[in-house]
Amino acid sequence: MSLGTCRERFLAIGFTSDECDVFDLVTTAATAVLALPVLHPMDREEFCHAFHVIQDKLLARPGLRTIGWDKD
């Protein structure tokens, strides 16, 4: 699932256009990785956990800007 129709909602919560692009790229990559054959019983679970960490980092950016972390 790409960001597609949700882009407006991401922009509304404070994402930049570049952050939307990155989120879309990460989601596209995750979908492609999950389509690969499983090589180990924990592959999918471990990958999904790692993917969610990346999502969390991206989703935190608007909040960090709001509290001033983008200021020098």
C-alpha cells in the first residue's frame, strides 16, 4: 500500500512533502521485501518490527518540529 490517497492526511499532520515521499518509498520497499520467499521462520516478524521502527521515526518528525527540535 503506497501513501497515495493518504498523502493529504500526512501533510495535514505536519509531514513535509519530502517526508511523504520517503514514507511512500519505505512502504513500497517493505511491500517488495514481504513478497520475497521466506528464508527463516522469523523473517517476516523481524522485518515487520524493523519496518515499524522506521515508520515510527518518520511519524515522530512533525512532533519533533512542533516542539522546536528543528531549530539551531
